[in-house]
Amino acid sequence: MRRPRRSEDYKEFNIVKGYSDSEIRFKESKGTDVAFIFPNSYSVAVSSLAFSWVKDLLINHEVGVERFFYEKTFKKFYSLETFRPLDEYGTWLFSLQFETDILNIARILKIKGIPILSKDRNPNHPKIVIGGPVTYFNYKAPLQVADYVYRGDLEVYVKEFSRFMKGENINIPSLCSHENQDCKLAKVKDLNEMPPVGSIISPYGEFKNKLLIEVGRGCIRRCAFCMIGHIQKPARFLRPEVLKDIVSKIPKNISLGIISATITDYPWQDEFINIFSDRKVSFSSMRMDRLTEGLLKLLIKSGQKSFTVAPEGGSQKIRDILRKDISDRDIERALKLGSKVGFKKIKMYFIYGVPGETDEDLKDIVRLSLNAKRMNYEVKVSLNPLIPKPGTPFEGVKMEDAKILKEKEKFLRNLLKKEGISFHFESVKKSILQYEIANADKNEIIEILAKYVGGNI
Ligand code: SF4
């Protein structure tokens, strides 16, 4: 594509080109059948395996697909592959990873002068399709914006979906439309048939300079606040021989990012440690009750300085309400193990704003963090308000009021500051918005879009 002449467009073009040039790509993709759009920043997009995996699944079925991402200054939206502007594509496939990203989808449509609501568009407008994790538990709200919503694991109907992306009129059980709202959630039975491996390495995002491999999908646990533990059942894993074969084909100098709801629940732990014994790896989520010396050593050997755990509740009472199934003893054991292996830094995730929570429960968050500090860890605490989600035991529970959440945040901030523990609080406002979108019905989502995006609604 020729360099844009207008300086504003040139600036945008350069941002996209900068990211594009920084990528190592193992699979080329080109073509204008589908614009595959992550409605969030490049860093967030590239942290998700879906950013390359969905593209690769479609390319394997001869769909011409190029990737896009969102920045609020963008006007043209150039593709990362050929820098073609978004207007040149007839089908726009969005990956809705986070509830609030639906606002960015609406913003993109607004910027491009396209009616935000599906009912206001005509056949001259691009076909808007939304898929991704949010549609697993709420597809009716995204369907107000999309012409079609694909629900669930793409691998299941990838052949049919690819034909649909190329313009064929085809019936797919997991493709919801305004005519067919009785669409079923597609779940891959066996991850080993089409093992999800990335094809892009980027110096940005959560897994910078790493190739991603998904070793497990879904979760064997049942934490009450977590959609994965309820909607994405059963948990499915790559068998060790399949994983070994994949890893053996990746050059040794490439570091690997391992994706799984909880790596500590991978059923073949010894084989896992063996497979990665001479590789640099990183993985984020480990349960404290299942943490092993072998896994922690793997992280240390890979150069990781800090490890992350999620007690979620400071007190046993709150952990029981959250159905976290870990005890004070499990936490203490995990802290000791991390210290024994040589970790000096730890990141701990907590949830507050839980029904029945008292000041004592909040103080217990600080107590647990302080225990880690006393064991000579440099502690970073991340605190998130409870967001009751559909499809979980908290479905129908009202989220704690903003005023009370802010008071609790202040209370915790003061205590953590006093103890010299560094912390990050997720914004109460954004969390409430996330709750509202996650639980929105078709009328509520229209109100939310009108309030936050406006435009032609
Ligand atoms: S919070 Fe983690 S362990 Fe619990 S159900 Fe969700 S993914 Fe599984």
C-alpha cells in the first residue's frame, strides 16, 4: 500500500507499521475476505493466542484474513499485514475478549460512519460478526451490534464458518443471528485434534517475545466468581506426547508462553516439567494448593523474577464464599515453597466487595500480604471488586454499590500503605461498567452504548 499523504493518516499508518515490523510471523496471511479486529490496544490483542490462532484457523480454510486493532486516535484502521484500510473489507470479525470492548466495537463503527445497531444497517454496510469469550455467557447483548454472533470454540465449526466468512449462506448451530437466537455454545471435545499454537512473536503484551501454546482449555475447579470454572467445562488438555511433539519442532532459542486456566491442574505434571526442562517458559496462573517446586524452578530457570498467586480472599470465610477451595495452610506452604526456590517477588490477587464481607475480612487481605512481606518477599497486591457474572453461582447477585466499594478501597489503601505494601486497585467505575455489560439484556446494552458511545443510536 502507498504511504498516506495526509499527515494524520500517516501518523496512524506509522503506528500500525511499527507494530507490524516488530512482529516475527510464522504464517503469512493476506486477503480481503475478512478483517479480524481486536477492539483493544495492540498490546492487549497480542497477549491473546486468539489474535493469531483464529486468523490461522481461517487461513487454513482458504479465507483471506488480515488483523486489526483499536486505538482511540485511529480513523482509517490499517491492517497489520498489508496496511489496507478497514473500509476495503466486506466482513468485519470482532473478537470480544472483555465486556467493555463492545464499546470499542461501537466506537469503530461510529468512526467509520456505520450505524452501531445491526437493525439500522443495510446490505451495503459490512457484515459484522462477533465471537470471543464474552459471547460464551452473553450473546444477546452483542447481537444488537452484530449481524451474527459465533458462540464458543471456533475449531468445532471452522470449516462451515470459513465458508460463511467467504459469503456462503450456511446454517451453523453456534452461529446466532436475529432470525436464529437458539444457538448452541460450541465446545471442542478434544484439544489434541487441532492443538492451538500461535504463529506470531511480538515484543509487546503480557507474553512479550514468546510463542504461545494453549495446553488446557476450561477448568476443573468451580470458583464461584469465575466464568471459566462453570461455562467452560469439562477441562480439556493437550496430551503430553502431543505437547512434546509441538515443542520439539520449535527452535530452542524461542521462549514459550503457556496458556491454561491453571497450569497447576495440568494432569501430567512430571511430563510437563520434562518437556520444558531445557526451554524458557512463562505461565501466569498457578493455584497455591497445587504449586510444586518443579514448576517454580522452571520459572526461575526461565529468568522470571516474580510469581503470581491468587488467594482471592484474605479470610477463610471469604475464600469459602468464593469457593476458592484453598486454606491458610495451602497459602503458607506456597509462600514457603516460592521462597525456598529463590523467588524474591510475589504478586497476589484479591477480590473484595463480596457478600457478607466485614472489616475483619478486609484486614485479613492485609494480614496475608504482610505474611508474605515478612518472608522477605517484595509484595505487589492487585485488588478487584467482585463482579457477579451470568452462568456462575453469583448470577443474579447485585454488585456492591460504588460508594461502598470506594469506601472499602480507601480502607484497604490506608492499611496497605501503612504496612508499606504496593498495590493496584482495579477502577470501581470500570468494574461496574463491566458488570452492567456482562449482565445486559438487549435493551440495556442499547442504553449503555447510547450513554458511552452515543452516535447514531
Ligand atoms: S478462578 Fe482459576 S481455578 Fe478458579 S475456576 Fe477460574 S480458572 Fe479455575
